[in-house]
Amino acid sequence: MASNKKQREPFWLGGAAACMAVCFTHPLDQTKYRMQVLKSKTSMLNVLYRFAARDGIPSLWTGLSASILRQGTYSTARFGFHTYFSDKVLNYTGAKKLSVTQNIACAGVAGGVAGLVGNPAEVILVRMCADGAKAPAQQFQYSNAINALARVYRDEGMGAFWKGLAPNIARSVLMNVSQIATYSSAKQYLTSHLGFGDDTKTHAISSLMAGTMATTLCAPADVLKSRIQSSAGKEGLLQVLRSGLREEGALFLMRGWTPAWLRLTN
């Protein structure tokens, strides 16, 4: 996200671009959510092949309407609030450009607010994607995002839209902060210590490092969020964490890392 007011694009373009991007990357998101809720160790390719062979290639786009809704709320809010907080800081300081620290702070706050705004869509996205990995009796079987919103409200009440809110906000904050901090640090090190120029290659390497760091830091919160949101029960964060550690070991917190990394770095 740009920090120079004169060069900044309208914030809603970020949300629109994210909505378009998920039309191509949704199979990775779906695979990630399925890996996160499955309690057996399995690879990304195995999950992709197993469900594509069973349900057909088009099934990999099941839940796309929820994914578009999620990006339309979460990503638009993330870009919009980053713009809003950046403008406030610039107006207060009189500077023309945010410092790295100020940019990280604005990104962190914007990420937290976006996590709150996007949580209802996140709940139905996780459920629609994870359904295929569950037994038929445990599936929600929403037909689309609108149907999902209506049924969650009717069957579980407004409170269900805020399931997994704490880990979702934590994930959103970590994602924004770690990406900017790692990218800035990597770029500075490459240009200052390794003689790299400020060019496309440096940007690509820095972005790859930022994506890897962000994926790793966010994975535990992402897994806990998905397990809480995919369940119709009342399990809380600590209960899900204890259960996962006891039954699967600490590495369960890294489930879905590979598709999440591919999604973020491409």
C-alpha cells in the first residue's frame, strides 16, 4: 500500500483487484481451509487431487461467492482504513510521506479493523470451503454466500458471525505488519549490504521473503480461526488449541502453510 498521498490510488481499487484475483486463486484457498480442518497429515497436492477426483475439477471453485464477499469486505476495508489512518498521520505530522514505522503502525491498525469487518464473510467462506472435507452429516451445504448469511443468522443468530474473531484479528494484524516490516528490512539489507539495486529483482526477493515470513507468523492464528469458524459447536480458542496440541502435536498449527504461501507470494 502506497504511503505517498499524491501517488495513492483510490482504496476501493485494492478491494476490486482482490475480488478479481480470488477467481483464479480460490482453489488454493479452498485447499488451505480443508487442510486446516482435517486432522490427518496430508500434502497440498494430495488434498487437491483427492477432492478433484471425487467431486470434479469445478468443485475446486466451491465457495467462490463467499471468497468474493470476503475480499469485498476485508480487503476493501484493509486498503480503505490504511488510507484513512495514513492521511490522519500525514495531516498531523505535516510530512509528505510516512516513515516505515508509521506505515507499519497504520497497517497494523487497518488490519485489525478489517479483520473485524470481514469476519462474517470469513465464517461462511471457511464453512463453504471446508464442507467437502467433512462427513455429509457435518456439512453445512450452503448453496452460495447469500444463502449462507441467511442460514447462519436464522439457525445460529448474530453471534455466529463473530466466531473466531480474536484469531482472525490477530492474523490480520500480523499479516499487514509482518509483510511491510519484512519487506522494508529485506530491501534495505539487499541494497545496503549486498549491493543490489532498487530494481525489480530486489522487489521480487523482498516480496518473497515478506510473504514467507507473513505466512509463517500467521499460520497458527489462521488454523485456530478456521477450526473455530468451521464448527457449529461452541468450542473456544483455548479448547481448540489444547485439543489440537494433545491429539496432533504442535505442527498442526502449520496446517495449510503451502497453499497459503503460494497464494500470498504469487
